[in-house]
Amino acid sequence: MAGQRPDRLVTPTAATARPPGPPRPGSRLRAVVTDVDGTLTSSDRRLDPRAIAILRALEGRGIPVVLATGNVLPISLALHRFLGLTGPIVAENGGIVYRRVGRRDIVERLADPRGPRAAFRALERSGLPVRRLFTDRWRETEVALEPSVPVDEVRRALGRRRIQVEATGFATHLMQEGRGKLPALRRALRPLGLEPRQCVVLGDGDNDVGILRAAGFGVSFPSASPAARRAAAYVTRADSSGGFVEGVKASGILEGTSRARGG
């Protein structure tokens, strides 16, 4: 999540859309996992009513929707509540997992922020004009920077520090090494008796690559990062939130005709 996203939209055409690849082995698709910025929203980060209608249709059929985002938990939870979602939340790129059990709110912090915070101080000392996001005042497990400095320069300045650096297009995230959306998603799905291969996963950033590869049906978009497009089984013709609508429909999960083997 974050500051203004660089304009990298391309005009969707038949040439940019990829048909579904071989489905992942395993059970039928039973849940939807979605990124937020640029996936449920348009490129200018406005929620799309068409995407909201799909989310409500999924939940109305008893299909849980999981938010997997780089956003901080307060923003993610507000969106989750207002949309009426029932699935868990993966926030801060996997640093936090949230779920509600009965009347209890359960928050698991899966990453240590000390390394990322020290890395940010090192970047400041290096002279790079880095700036933390406004929302970092609520960030607990990582550091997110405005995407004003190229990610390669950030990595070069950090040298051999054991810090994971991921760019989303909306922000540059400094994370504890070995963390990310995929291990957090596995943890979030476990109480539901699900695995990523039983999910439709939709995302557009480098931070979504792991969950797209592990998905039963991974969806990305024409304006997504090259790595995200390569990781997806299906690249839509429509972009951003329009691609979310197209991708969910293409998966067959709403009609009970999922593309995963065994469905």
C-alpha cells in the first residue's frame, strides 16, 4: 500500500491476456485471497463497485475472502469490516495475521521490526532521500517507504544486511528476511482447514509472487509486475479491479465449476 503508484498501465488486449494454465493439483477451489491496492481498486486506489459486488456474492455463497495486503492492520480491518468479509487478514506483507473467533479478535505478529527499522536508519545515513509512509505510524512489523527511490538503489545501499526488500508499486517494503505473504497465508488458512492450492489468488506486485505460485488458480493483470504476471496461471484482459472481476469469474468458483483438479 502506499504513496502514488507510478503509472505503468498498458492497454489490455488479447495479446496481453494469458489463458488459464494447468491447475494446481488438489481439492476444488474453496476461498478467494486478494491483494487490495490495484486489485480491488482502480489504478488511482478507488474501490470499484463491481469488485464489491463480487466480494458480496462470494461471501453470500459461503466462500470466505481473505485480504492479503501490504497495508497496515487498521486500514485492512476497516475495509474487511465495511465489506462484510469473513476470512482472515494477512497484513503488512505477512508480518501480521488477524482473525476473529467468536467475539475474540486474534492478532499474530509473525515478524520482528527491529531489523527493518535499523535498515531504515542506515538508509538515512547513506544519504538516500528515503521517507516512510504516513501510515507507518501504525505499522508494527516492517518499514514501508514512499516509492520515490528505485528499489535497486535501496538494495545497493543496504549491502549485505539480511533484510528483504520488496517493491509493490505503491511502496518499498523493508522486511525481516524469510517473511512474506505466503508463510503468513498458510498460517491464516490453517484454522479454516485450507491450503493456498484450494484458493483463487489475485495480485499484481512482486510481493504477491509467492502466493500466486502456490494458488490453485492465480490471477494477475496487464499492469502487474513482470514477476507477478509470470507467476499467475491467468492474466486478465481487464486491468486492476476490472481484472479482479474477470479473474474471479474465470476461476469458476462462483458457479462451482472451479478450474482446480478435483473440483
